[in-house]
Amino acid sequence: MIPPLAHPVWMKLLKGQKQVVSTQLAVNMLLTNLRLRYRMNQSEENVAKLTQHAYDFFAKFERQYESEVKQIIQ
């Protein structure tokens, strides 16, 4: 089960403070894109959009990316 949207791990993912090692192209592209967009605009509105996007992705594909979800939880 993924952490709730308000959990600090989502912000750590955006900031690059939480690393997720993955061989899955979709996950790596998502994280790279989110981190780049975060660095370009750190406004509260943008952070909310980006964390929501990360949360939605991992909620939708939780079973396909079980290894990555486990890393997020740890």
C-alpha cells in the first residue's frame, strides 16, 4: 500500500532526497521529469500538482511497480 498523499515521502521524491532504483523506463522518466519540473518551479501550487501526479501514478500502477513502491515505503 502506498503512503497517503500528505506523507513527506512524496516531497522527498521530488527533491531527490528519496532514491528509487528502477529498471523500468516509465518510472525513471516520471521521476526525472517530476524532479526537473520541481527544480524549475517550487511554488506550492506546482508542488501540489507534482506530488499528486507521483501519487496517482504509483497508486494506479502499484502492482506493476511493486519493487519501486517497496522502496518508496522504506
